[in-house]
Amino acid sequence: MKCTIFTLILVSTISCLYSVHGHVLLNHVVVEYEIYTDAVTWDEAIQRCESENGQLARIPDKRTDDLLRDYIYYSGANNSVETGFWIGLNDRATENTFVWLNGGPVCYTNWAKDEPNNNTKRNAAEGQDCAQLRKSRDFKWDDEYCNDIRTKGYICEKQVCNFCDTC
Ligand SMILES: *[C@@H]1O[C@H](CO)[C@@H](O)[C@H](O)[C@H]1NC(C)=O
Ligand SMILES: *[C@@H]1O[C@H](CO)[C@@H](O)[C@H](O)[C@H]1NC(C)=O
């Protein structure tokens, strides 16, 4: 049975929640993406996703990246965030080695020009360790201060069950 499903279903636009249900097989697990425009830090974003039984999103390939970007514009979510959306990519553990919070290989990246740059202007001690889809760069990827006060939304991935799953 062919189980690669990639349907885009608009589920909800309740207040500041935009849901993009792009089902994609990620390491053989079907996930959906949910785009939130609440303004949070990276650590808060982790907690928010976990409270929805999800994880801060991984983006496995260009197709998913393009879909998310298209949907951010299509839904108008681009208008509702100041600077971007957090994703799960970070180099907190080892400088300059970016990993997904939720594990798995980093098969694809889409850094904006001259990023990641580990800018230290606003935080010389830490630099920039947490990735966002950056609004001013057409939502290409950018390393950012994890506790940046310039507010950002976040994107969660959530495992879902479908006819191919046994969960
Ligand atoms: C958000 O995207 C829409 C559709 O592309 C565009 O018309 C609008 O100007 C964008 N908003 C901002 C703040 O860039
Ligand atoms: C990033 O900046 C921090 C803080 O200045 C520094 O400790 C770290 O070595 C830098 N990382 C890279 C890859 O330059």
C-alpha cells in the first residue's frame, strides 16, 4: 500500500491558530504541521508544542519547506508575526553543529543568504543558536537568539494516525 500522503487541509483559523495539516512521512511517521502565531521564545515554543502532543517542527525536505512557506502567505499568518516562526533546528549543544530538537538527520536546510551567522550583537555570551523561518527573508532559515524579545510564532509537528498506522 502506498502511504505517502501529502494533503493540505485547512482545519482552523481560530484566533491566533493557523493549522496546516500537511501530512508527510517523516522517518516513516506521518506528521502534520501546525503553525502558531502566538509570540513566544524558543523554549516556550517547545513547551507549547509538547502541550499539544507535538514537537517543534523538523523540515525534512524542500517540498515541505515550500508548502509551509506557501501556506504562511496563503493563510495570512505572515501578517501576524513580527519576525518569524521558530522551528526545531538548533546548535545549542555544539556550536555550529545544527541538529533537530526531535532527532533525526538534517537532510535539508534553506538558510537565508549569509546565515547562520551566530550574530553576537545583542547577546555576546550565547550568540544565536535557535533557528527561525525569518519573515524579512521570505521565511528562509536564520539562526536567532533563543530568547529573542522580538516576538516569533512557531511551527509544531504532530504525529497523526491514519489508515497506514497501527497507533
Ligand atoms: C503577507 O502575504 C500576503 C500574500 O502574499 C501579502 O499580500 C502581504 O503583503 C504579506 N504581508 C506582509 C506584512 O508582508
Ligand atoms: C557563536 O558565538 C558565541 C558567543 O560569542 C561563541 O561562544 C561561539 O564560539 C560562536 N560560534 C561560532 C560557530 O562562531
